[in-house]
Amino acid sequence: MARGGNSNNGEQGHPCPIFYENPSSNGVIFSRESNGKYSIFQSFFMVAVMASSALICDTEQWKGLQAHVGAIQKTHLRNLMDDAERCKAMTAEYEGIFLDYSRQRATGETMEKLFKLAEAAKLKEKIEKMFSGDKINSTENRSVLHVALRAPRDEVIKSDGVNVVPEVWGVKDKIKQFSETFRSGSWVGATGKALTNVVSVGIGGSFLGPLFVHAALQTDPEAAESAKGRQLRFLANVDPVDVARSIKDLDPETTLVVVVSKTFTTAETMLNARTLKEWIVSSLGPDAVAKHMIAVSTNLELVEKFGIDPKNAFAFWDWVGGRYSVCSAVGVLPLSLQYGFPIVQKFLEGAASIDKHFRSSSFEKNIPVLLGLLSVWNVSFLGYPARAILPYSQALEKFAPHIQQLSMESNGKGVSIDGVQLSFETGEIDFGEPGTNGQHSFYQLIHQGRVIPCDFIGVVKSQQPVYLKGEIVSNHDELMSNFFAQPDALAYGKTPEQLHSENVPEHLISHKTFQGNRPSLSLLLPSLSAYEIGQLLSIYEHRIAVQGFLWGINSFDQWGVELGKSLASQVRKSLHASRMEGKPVQGFNSSTASLLTRYLALLSIYEHRIAVQGFLWGINSFDQWGVELGKSLASQVRKSLHASRMEGKPVQGFNSSTASLLTRYLAVEPSTPYNTTTMPKV
């Protein structure tokens, strides 16, 4: 039985590991191993392990939620959404950010049970331990203090008894000073020219977080104005194609390279750094490195050996995990070079505002906590393994890839924080794409294939208000029509009875039927300035931590990435030996050896799999009826927006939750009148 099985019969279905005490063994405790044999532990040792390894699935609160699943499975979201009081209760708001989770497969009773689960997991205590600098990353004996990176200057946050906030601000002050010198033109390159291009070299958390923030700021009017005449690019993949793209049309004379590696030993990053170093040296000479390359690292010895002046190295700390490092010099430095430190500081202040909300608000109105609880409910109880992150803003195009790493690297664990194998599912498979692009890509599967809980993220005030005179709605209202429509399409679906009433041909009824009952939530942001971008990041960071705290896992290590690195080292040596010395491939299993040999012979294989899968499953892989219901509902929203904008009519004809969201959206005056044409400013 896979993890998550609910059977109470037999050991496989037991929700947690089983230990046996033999009454005649004088306190010696036995554990059943996978081969059916017993191994013996001294009782004092085993009792200590068991005491520290109590799993959340052992609690009455967890078992109560398991029993509650049956009642939820008998209830359709159509019926739940008829309860206006329930819909109103399933909302939360903070500083204009509005969360509506009424389209989750949950009731008030569900939420009460989840809050009790949070108590059983000691969630409040765990949150406080994180903010207090306790070493909650126990496998690496480290504090987890990314919150200190955006804390106010006068706040006290300790690690090993030392307030780290002054040191954080010391680095930020250094970044501020350097970025001002750089942006003013006072920092010049080897030929005396000012530098206007920045290439940030890093991978994983040193890349995805800063890239997300950069993409989100690019079309913000204030940030775009500040970045005029400048370019910021990122180089992450060791693939030479990525190198070529990162420096395409750039002049080494006017380019600064930021090398981001805590240890200055990350294989991919350092190879890319050496590649760009050669690009600079071949054009400007070896002395140019000191003016055209800087570092984010703590290994000053290797930084200097590389040719970078240690004075131009910016520190970050062991208590900052890579995927949580965008608020450190990893992100703050390149973003400040592009947009100026004041704008980046607003981003940090937005993140800090959610830190405060997360730490102090009651769970009932705590947005990150609510999101984390609902994710645990969806994954571990309803059995939904994936989550779609669907921002209805192109500015957030890189948000899902960042959350993909943040979530899956944090919570993709199979053992508890004490090393006990888990028998329930943790973590989610995260993916996403901005709306409405995703609607024309994978929404078909979400509507009529697998059930995948969705996060819909909308923005009331667009970064770029565009309206064409004579159009029914503005471009942004057209986008938001779909934001409001898709959650209802997923929740309500469309029944055969409705299709019959529309005179749909009988042979198409089953194809055009939507089961509905597919959970989602809506997160509506007032705007998307640097401040709100920071808030959004912090919401998801804390949501993911909440999930880990509830599951009892370590969300702050990532041992799962190490094995692949180790095996890649062996392959690297074999490739070198084959390329340079003509040695045959050896030391691998037959499959890997065959692949390597084929690769070395410059062969490649391309397979067309999608059509084959459809033929095997006996489905029609070439229609897409699943996208139609959302379009239809978006049309209704579009008409309502037009009637409200142009004729002042009230919102009507929607369920209470959608009506509430629409009313909230319309309550904010558009930044331009709807009787003139406006165009983008960036």
C-alpha cells in the first residue's frame, strides 16, 4: 500500500510505524522490520527515540480529520457554495490582500478540526521558535532566519545568542552604497566606461527567487523608470546555450558580473563564472576582472583567488537557506543594481509586513496559516498530490517556478524531523502559468481530467492600464473576467441536464459534461508594486513552513539533491576520460553505460509520446471541451464588468463568493477613464 493508506488491517495500512514491547523481555523493545524480522534496542534508547518521534498521524486530531473525509466526499461544492454565510466566513484579509477559500472542499467543521490539528502539532510554538532563532533545521544544526533579512533595523532576532539584525543591516548598507556608486556612473570598467549591464550568475535559490522579483518589477512604472537604460540578466544553467543567451548583445566593456555562491565551490555556478571571466579577459585583459566581477559569498579566500577583490564580496549566512535567500545579498544586490536600493527596500518591507501578520495574527485570519492548513488537508486527507499556481498577471510569470523550488525542495520529504519513515503523503507537485495562457495549455486536464487544487492570484490595479475606446472592457478587465470565472467553472462544473437544456447533441453530452467539485482558492492583491511583491513572496514562504511544521518534517534541508550531484561527479570523470584519453565507458550499469556510449557517439533519440498515450488509454487526445465552460462564465463576468463600469449597474447573477470578489474588484477606481484609449508605458 502506498503512503497515505487508511486501512486499519495489517501493518502496511497502519498510519504510523509500529513498535512492539515483549512483556517478558524486561523492557526491551522490538521493532518490526520490512523483512518481518525483529531487531532489538535497549529500552532506554528506544523509549527516547519514540518520545521525540511522535508523529502527527498518531494524534486524535489527525484521526478525526481522516474520519471527517467521508462526510466531505459526499458533499459537492455546488451545495457548499449555496451557503452564503459559509462563503463569507471562509475569507481573510490583511492590508488589502483578500483570501477567499470558500471553493475548497471544506466546511466550518473541517476548519475547526484543522485548527485543532495545528494545536496538536504545536504550530504556534514552532512559528515562535523560527522567529526566535532556535535551530529548527536540526539535520544541519542551523537556525532558519530569513525573516531577519527584512526585519526593521531596531528589531532583535538572535542566533546563538547574538542579535543578527545589525549584521544584516551592515550588508544592506554596503549594498546601498555600492549600488548608488554603480548607478551614478562613478564605478567604471577597465576602459573607463560606466557599467549599465549586470549578469547575475547563480543556480537554484540564487537564481529563481531573484528572477521572479526581477520579472515582477520590470513592468511596475516606478521600478521601470528607475531601471531605464539598464539590463539585468541571470545565468543559471551550465548549458552553454544559457551562457550564450545571457551575454547576447552585451558588451564586456559595460557589463558587471555578480557571482553568487556561498562557498564559491558550486560546480555549475563556478564553471559559468569561469566562462564569463574568460569572456571578459579575452576582450579587456586579465586586470579587468577586478572592475567587472563582484561576488556574493562568504569564502573570501576563494573569491580573492578567483581574481575578485574581497572588498567587493557581499556576505550572507548559514541560517539563510538558498531557496529563502532572495531577501539577502543574493537577490538584494543584483536587484538594487538594476532598480535602486529604495525600491528593493520596499520589497523587503512588504515581506516584513507579512512576517508580522504571520507571527501575531490568530490562525482563523492568518493568511499563510490558512493556506498551509488547506494544503495539508488537500494532500494528506483528500489525496490530491499536485497544486496549480495560476497568477492572472504576466508580471508574475516567474512566480510558479520559484514556488516550485521553494515548496518541493522544502516539503519533498519522506521521514519526520527525527528520521522516522512517514506513512502519509507530504509535499505537492507544484506547477503553473499565468492566466490566461494556462487556460490554453493545461486547464483541459484540470477541468475534465485529474483533480488539482488551484491557487488563483489576481491583481486589482494593473501595472499597465490599457483600454481601447469602443471595447466592451479594458484589457485588464478581460483578464480578470477569466480570473473570476475559472474558479466557479471548476467548482460548479456543468451537468448533463444543463447540456440537454441547451440542446447539445446526445453523442457529445458525456464529452461536454464537467463534474465540477474541483477545489481552488482566490488571492486578490490590491496592486503589484514592490511592496505587494514582497508580501506575496512572504505569504508563500510561510505557507510552506506551516505545512512542514504540521507534517513534522524538516522543511529547511535538502538532502535529496545531494545523491544526483555525487553521481554526476562520476559521470563527469568518465566523460573526461572518454573525450581526452579515449577510454571506454565503464563503472556504470548497462543502461547508463549504453546511454553514455550513445551520447558520446553523438546520437540522439526523439520520441513522440503524447499521441501514443492517448491511443493506449482509449481517449480523444485531440479535442478540448474542458476549456469551454471557463470561457462561457468569463463572458458573463465580462458583461457584468461592462454594465458596472459603464452603466453603474450592481453586480448580480453570481454566487455570493464571486459577487463579493467582483464587488471588491470594482470598488477600486480604474486609473484611467473608460472613454479614452490608453497604451502601456513600458
